[in-house]
Amino acid sequence: MLCVSWDPFVNCKGDLGRRRRRRRAEGAAGRGGHVGPAAMALNGSCGGGGDPRPLEETKPLLADLEGPRPGAAPCRRGGHCTGMRYKLLQEGDIQVCSVRHPRTFLSKILTSKFLRRWEPHHLTLADNSLASATPAGYMENSISYSSIEDVQLLSWENAPKYCLQLTIPGGTVLLQAANSYLRDQWFHSLQWKKKIYKYKKVLSNPSRLEVVLKEIRTLVDMALTSPLQDESIHQAPLEIVSRLLSENTNLTTQEHENIIVAIAPLLENNHPPPDLCEFFCKHCRERPRSMVVIEVFTPVVQRILKHNMDFGKCPRLRLFTQEYILALNELNAGMEVVKKFIHSMHGPTGQCPHPRVLPNLVAVCLAAIYSCYEEFINSRDNSPSLKEIRNGCQQPCDRKPNLPLRLLHTSPDLVSQEATLTESRLKSVIVTSNEIHVEVERNNTANQKMTANVGNDSEPNLIDCLMVSPTCSTISIELSPQADRVLGCYVEILKMLSNYDDWRPALASLLQPIPFPKEALAHEKFTKELKYVIQRFAEDPRQEVHSCLLSVRAGKDGWFQLYSPGGVACDDDGELFASMVHILMGSCYKTKKFLLSLAENKLGPCMLLALRGNQTMVEILCLMLEYNIIDNKDTQLQIISTLESTDVGKKMYEQLCDRQRELKELQRKGGPTRLTLPSKSTDADLARLLSSGSFGNLENLSLAFTNVTSACAEHLIKLPSLKQLNLWSTQFGDAGLRLLSEHLTMLQVLNLCETPVTDAGLLALSSMKSLCSLNMNSTKLSADTYEDLKAKLPNLKEVDVRYTEAW
């Protein structure tokens, strides 16, 4: 079992560097070549003695290069090579001379003053041959790299100036450059092309693993010691190894690891090609506890995250990074190892020196989280709407018939308003969902300004679609165990990122336009885990951080809407919402526009929290009154009653009345005629509100979607003018219904939809002779009780008994 008791993200790169230098020094000593001081020290530290392998087995395909040229700039790649650096030639102009004769006469001809004529050619160094752009004369036929026996520089006396010699069967080809630098550049480029071509041939048909590993090591050393400075110098060996691995699927896991370790030096400063990334991903999945993951993959992933990466063009690099982090999570220490890795990417100081680390990490997290829901998204021909997701994504054959208009609207205020309409208007309660858009459009044109009971009835946006009703809050998205582990890991990484003060502004900016799929936003576990990140944003005093809680532009939903009461992600009684409002109000958002937005969309939650003594919400309500945000008199009276229900609210309201005496006069008129309790209110909240002022004029009361029970009935019977009562989706039961039937005999409209009432309580309604509208949808009503009620309630005109036994 692997125990991680050391920091793997500090020493792994140095260990690989020492191992690579030791291997190169031993190889140089075995070849009899020049050994630098560092290599000599390494050999001495190993106990003396050269490489015990035979000389021909350790000799690389590329011979030792000459020392630095006169006037050359020194190589700055520490320890890998010395001398000048050259760019790999792909094509160029050069003089060509071909000598067709036995080699024994070459020296005589080269020293002769009657040397053959030279031809100018534009040569191209292709992957497998040297060819001319004008195939004529000496270069009528291309020269294959396999036919080149040797490439040498001509350096003896009387030799042509700046010339190099290609030995081919039956003759020699001479290339003459304009200066020594170009000559050396052609020399090293030809050597490289010739050796790479040979390695491709050798490794395309491997025989034994020992030979393959030896050739890969030599290939890696050749790339590291080459004086050529080009991206393809290090990419070409990686592509050869990638092709080798893809074509030989029968290799064992240990053989895979040996090959990975062999190419590790090249990965320190180069991104792996796509096919190699796929192989690395497979290794991370199959052997996450292998030390190769820590020792070899760590510097590779660190380099990927620290550089500008376009993961859209290089998706496999992102996938490799994703699988590497998941492999770290599989170690014994689990998320502690991941936390160490994130800290190593940030650095020990308070400011991360690498600006690309955070965006790259966020991109990896977003892709990983999306992959968790990808199977769910792709399981349907068309991605389901958020409303369908929230309803459990039922198949068409399992879905209930289209619900009425008031069941599809989320605001309980709309229900209470509908109850006061005329008989012809009440008939619209049973319109099908196909007529909803017409009804919404008509409401929009009729209500340009915000009123007390009706919010913005525009086309439902992201949050509106999710806010169906509290009874539909359960979600049917069930992730597989693997997807669940991936989700937990990457949400935890987002939490880690939010803990760094210097990263928090950029993280908030990246997450402001909500980047997660709607399936994730509808998943209770995801939004509950992500709540920590939103709390960190809400606690940050910097404006550039907490301002990102709001939507990026009008018409789009932000985290403020998502985690506010009534939002799909809200799992508390509004504590996070109060924290967000507090930080926003303390900044530059204490404006009429912001208050108007709260009044239109979140007035209910604001009143509920103010009713429970939240000082920020009390201040919000006072500002709404002071700035005349609320036009409706009933809503103003309800706000006043809410303020007077607590000590802090009463004090602030008295100070406000000193400035605006008309508010005091408004309250003396007997209280509101309409009242809507915010969702999630309890019996105690209702009792506190009704005891705070006069409600003798109250005729319409909506408790829809609250947490009230039958215990609140003792407060309801104290409302003598009550005519319309909405108890939709509450826990109001038979006991409360019996108490109401004894005292509220003048009640005209009663909504019991989705309540736990049974025949025992419903039979008591027969004494309420004034009832003209009764909704018993989705209750435990029996057919016999329904017939009995119809016989005993002569004024009953509108009845809803769908999804009951009587339907």
C-alpha cells in the first residue's frame, strides 16, 4: 500500500533531472566521449566504473557533436548541451556538387583544382528524403535518408570552403553553404532528419522490450543534447513513442511505466502530444497509486497549468490534467494530497506568481463537473427544460395532464389575487398550459408597474423554471458512483480556490455568468456543496468579488437569485440571502434600482427575515417605504405590520415616521385588506405578524407554500372579515379545518390543494354555507364525501377535485 508521507510536488522534478544527468554521463563514459565536470562528478558518486554494457550497445545513433564554433553564442539550456544553438532547417538555398566514383579516388579529386562544377538548388528536408524544388542536374532524384551512409564536415586543407559531405552508395554529394554557421546548421539538420527517420523505422517494428527501452533512452538523450533549438526537436521523439504505444496494446503495465520513465526528461519542458495524453489518462485511471503519477506526471501537469493553454484546441491536455487530479484523490490521503498540489500551484506567498494557473484550474473543474452530467444530458434527444428536471423528468407516458395556470405560477400572491376575481375570471383557473403564454402576455400589458401582489410576469427565466413549488423540490438526477466521486473532488477544488484571497476576485469573475449546466443547478447535492464558494464571495468586502453575486446582465440569473429563498439552490431559511444583501447594501448598491429589484422579486423573503428580526432586512423594508418603492397600500400596511412585530423594526419604523408622518396615518385606517405570508413562514411567524397590528379589515389571506400547520387555526379564527383563504401546499390538516368551520362561517374561497386533509376534516366544511369556490386538488378526498359536500353547499360554483378519488 502506498503511503504518501512526503511532499511529492517539490522534489520529483529534481530527482528526474539527477537521474537523467547520471544516465547521460554514464553513456558518455561508456562511449569514450567527452565527459563534462558534472558527469564526472556523477560517475564518481556512483562508485566509479563505466557502463558495464558493451560499447556498441551504448553508442548513440547521433555521434558526439563538435565543440563551440568561433564567435558562437553559448548554449543556455543548463547541462543539456554546450555551444551554439541552431534552428532546424526545413528548406534552404545551397550549392550542390555530385561526384560519382569509388571512394578510393575521393581525396585526389577533392584536392584537385579541376573540381566539378557547382549547381544552385533550393533543397527541402522532408521526413524521408532530401529533395530539390527544381529536380534537375545533380538533384534530379531525391536522396533518401536511408541511402545516406554518413554526413561529415570537410575540414582538411584545400577542401572546398564551408562544405559538408554526404556519402551515398556509388558516390558523394557535396553541399556548400555561404558561411560556417549555415554549414553547421545544414549539418545538424541533416543529422537530425536522418536519425529521426531511422528511429521511426526501428521503433515501428519492436522485437524486444529491452531493445525498445534502449533505443528510446538514446532517442531522448539525442533530443536533449542536440544543438538544434526547435519545438519539433522534443515533440518528434514524443510522437514516435506515442505511435509505439498506440500500435502495441499488448504491453504490460510495468512496460508502460518503464517507457514513461524513459521519456520523462522530455516532458519537463514539453507538452505531451494528444495520443500520449490519452495513454497517460489511461494509466492514471488504471494505476492511480503508481509512483509514476507522482514522479513523472506532476511536473508535466504543473507545466500545463502554468502556461497559456487553449483547452478548446487541446482537449486531451485538459482531460489528462483532470485524470491526474482524480488519481491524486485515490491515494491514501485523498483530498489532502490534492490540497497540497493546489497549494504547490499557488505558491507559498500571498500572491500566485503564475496568472494562468487559476483560469486553467477552473477550466478543468468546469469540464469535469460537466462530464458528471453529460450522460444525463445526452440520454434524451432534446435536453430537458429545467421545469421538467425539477418535476423529475418523467417520460411523456408517465406525466400528469397539463396543470392549470395557477399551478404553474410560482408566486403564491398570484393565487390569492385570483381568488378575488369574478366568476368569469375564475373559470380561467382550469385553462390548460397551452393558454398560459396568452394569459401571461395579457398580464404583462395590463401591469406595467409593480404592484403589491404581482411580480414580473415575463417569460420565466432560469430560476423561474426551477421554482415550481416546494412539493416538487426533490430531484431525480442520480449520478453513478464514479461520477459522484468526480463531482465531489472538483467541487472541493473550487472550495479550495475560493480560500485564496488573491484568487477570489478572478474566481468570482469566472463564475459570474453561471457556467454550469442546468442539470447541475437542479441537482441538490451540487448546489449544496457549491454554497461554500458563494458564502466566501458574500463574505468578501471587496466590491469586485461580491458584485459578481449579481447577474452579469439584465435578464440573466446570478448566484444572488439562485441562492435566495424560492431559488432552486436555497436550502436554508434565508441566512445566505441575508448575508448577500448585507454585503451588497454595504457597498455601492444602496440605490433605488437595487431596492426596486428586491421589491419585484424578493419582497416575500425580505419580509419573512425582517419578521424574524434580521436587521438588514428591517433596514431594507424601511428604505422601500422611504423611497416609495411600494405603490400598493395593502402591501405597505403589511410591511408596517412586519416592522412593528420586532423591537428593532419598531424602533427603525418610528424613526421613519418622524420623517414621513403619512405612514402613521396610513396604519390608523384599520390595516390591509390583503395579506400574503412569505414562503417558508411558520406558525410562529404568522402569530408574530398578526399580533403586531390591526387586521380587522383583512379579507384575503394567502399562506400558500408556507410551513404553517393546523396550529395556526387559532389565530386565523380571530380575523372576522376574512373571506378568502389560500392554504395551498401547507401542512394544514383536519384539526385546523374543523376549527375553521366552526368560526369562519362567512368564508367564500378556500384553497386546500396539496394539503394532508382527509374526509374527516372535509366533512366539517358542510357548515360553511357561504363557500362558492373550493379547491381540493391532490387531497385524500373520497367520492362519497365529495357528493355529500355538493349536496350541503348550495352556493358552491367552482370545485377542483383533480388527482383525488372523486376525479
